[in-house]
Amino acid sequence: MRLLRIILFPLALLYGVIVYLRNLLYDKEIFKSTRFDTPTICVGNIALGGTGKTPMIELLIKYYVAKGKKVVVLSRGYGRATKGLIHAEPTSSPADIGDEPKQLLEAFPMIDIVVCADRVHAMQYVEKKIKPDLVLLDDAFQHRRIKATIALVLTTFNNPFFNDYYLPYGQLRDHKISLNRADLLVVTKCPAVCSQDMKQTFKSHFKHKNSLYFATLNYAESCISEENSITVEDLKKYKINLVTGIANSKPLLEFLDKKEVSYTHFNFNDHHQYTQKDIASFNEQSSIVITTQKDYTKLKGRCDSLYYLRVEHQIQDQEHFFEVIDQKLWV
């Protein structure tokens, strides 16, 4: 293991230099960034997945739909089997648009979702065909061809950006100083009580100290299926097979452990495409299958007794958080 880390360290240094130079070319406007008339919020991170981007986008959708705004989510559609631009329809599958866009489509059928690898082309389509009040750019912080109205970046409490290192030695896919471009930084997956000393540590590493927020993950008290629901408390009565295909399942495991729910964990990689062999391994008649909302979109109709557990961000000082965003969006 030590030999591997020694080998990976210079590769990480090289990666960091390449990313720095790429950002410099955008900063000097040698590479072009396009700003659009429609207000946009970029939700992203500088590390690999697992920071909670999809729950953050859900939080933004709920808030702005409730305010009567016409919202579009623009995503690359990671893991889809299709190419080009797709304007999602109710019948679109995870294979058509990706698992996370499908999750959002099912949760918020009133909004438009567009997937396309070429985000500039997609924004042109959105402004011409949909004419929304607001576009949420999913996982677009390091994709600098679009200059968003607001750049909202996430980092996790247990693995913050300042303790991480560049790929492949660490998990960082963008340069740490890129956070100077962020308008807001949200520390996700925080404990219920976060000390002032720990908050100060984060503030010392972020330029815009007044735009730093802390968020906890709140899991629902019931698991949901197409037909009914089961309270988390009642899960203790059943044999539970827990299936996850996400970047970091640790918070979910900690939640179930705290609730004293026993389970067998079937852990797959993020965006895993489930085969019939996979499903046969955990789809037993005597068991209930509990999964994430994202995985539910791919397993629905293929498993018996399938339920998902919702999760959402609760931001400390959430009212102020949205006040700051509104001021930046609508000036």
C-alpha cells in the first residue's frame, strides 16, 4: 500500500498542475466561458461524488417551485446509455437520462429536466424552447464553459477539501484555490451539533467566510414503496437487505445503526447498473429490500418488497441561506 501511494503521489502532483493551468486559461479568458440571460445556480464540488449534490438540488427545487418559479435542471446525465440532448419525459428511464435525473423527474414531475454533455448547447435549447425563470446546473462547477450566476459548492464534514489531495492520490478533481470562485460553500453531512471551533476551522480555509453554511442529513422516518410505506421503527420486525449504489453509504448505515435496525448490506459502486445476477443475490422472498431513492429508480419493478428511504439537507440558518441566494439571483 505504501509503495502504491508513493507511485500515485507524483501523478497527483501532475494532475494538480494540469487542472491549475486549465483554470488559469479560463481565468485569463483564453478559454471562453458563456454567461446566459437566465439566472443559473451551479451545484457542484471539487471532489469525487458523495457530497450530497442531488439532495441540495432537491432543496433548491422545493424552495423555488414553492415561490412560483419555473425551474429547469440541466445535467450531463451520467451513466445513461444515450447520446446528445434529451428533454426528459415522464416515460424516460434511467438508461435514457441517468439515475439522478430520473430521481428528480419522479420527485418533481412539474419541472423540466434536460440532459446533455454540451452544457452551452443545452442552455441555448433551454432558453429558446423552455424559457424558465431559473436553471439549476447539476455537477457543473469544474465545467467552466458556462459562467453561472451563482456557484454553490459542497464539501463534506468528515473529508473536507483542505484535508484532501488530488487524484489519483486523493479525491480532489479540481484545484483547491478554485473555491475562490465559489459564491457559497456548504459543509454537508455535519453532526447535529457542530462546535464553534470546528466551524472556525472551515472558515479559515474559505475566502468568503460570510457565505459558509453547515448542513446535516435528515433521513425520513418511513420507507416508501409504490404501494405503501413502512416506518423505520417497524423495520426491526423484518429481514432487511440494504442495497446501495452510491458514492458514500456511511451516513445511511449510521442512521440505521442508530435506529437499531439489523440488515445485510449489499454495497455497489456509485451509479451501478444492476444485473439480474445482482438482483438475485439480494431479492429473497423472505426479505425486504431497502435502497436509496436513486437506486430505487433502477430497481423498481425488478425486485419484490422494494422500498426506498428519502434523505434531505437541513441547513443551519437556512432562511439566511436562501436570502443570500435570492439577492445574488434577482439583482
